[in-house]
Amino acid sequence: MRKWDRIASLLGISLGVLLVISSLKLDLGQFNNPGPGFMPFVSGILLTALCFAYGVRSIWIKDDDYEKKESPWPRENWEKLIGVLVALFLFTFLLTTLGYLLSIFLLMIFLFWVGEPGKWIIIGIKAALTVLATYIVFGKWLMIQFPKGFLGV
């Protein structure tokens, strides 16, 4: 278990540092007037710090029971994990083509199906309600502009 904790810690630190470096290419702005790179910069610092603390914790633990624990990622969950990563990757590329509403709807259907397979009508209703809620909160209330796809929505 300790080996997997160290690997996860190093992976998180690497992603955090990459996020910080990438956000420096954007304008950070001021604390009272943040630019587009401010939130990714702060998120990268937090991710790096938390993963570093997690790695240090895994080194300091001196418990034999901890060593005998199985991985929290059983083999049967790897297919789901890879499926979700592929779906998120596809979502980022299809967002501008399909638009926010259709692409997030398809993503939510897939995520609900992977998380808890069931009747498709229930999954579709959950996905539609999720899309509607995000559209009302972010699109109408906060007035964030979403990418419009080939359908114009």
C-alpha cells in the first residue's frame, strides 16, 4: 500500500507543478482583480502541497497493518477509471463541436451509467436535470457563455 501512496503522491505533485507552470503562461492578475491564470495557479499550489503532505504521511507511517492493506483500486475498477478518463478526454474535444448542452448531456449519461448502471430512462432524466441545473446556475444566473455547437445551442 505504501508504494501506491508514494506513486499517487508523485503523480499529484507532478500534475500540480504542471498546472502551476501552465497557469504562469496566463495573466495571473492581482489578488483583488484576478486574471484567467489565477485559479489554475492557486489550484496547482494546493494540489502540490496536499500531495506532498500525503507522500510525507506515507513515509512516516510505521504500521504493519497499513502495509498489508489492499490497493483502493481493485482490478475491476480499472475499466471504469479508463472509461471515465477517455470520456473526459473526448468531452474536451467535442465541446466546441457539439456545444455545451449536448456534450455535457452525453458525458452525464455516461458517468451516471458507469457509476450506477440502471434503467436508461432514469439515467437520461438524471443527466437532463443535471444539465438543466448547471445551465440555470452558470448560464443564466452567473451569465457564463457556453460554447455553442453546430446546433446553435
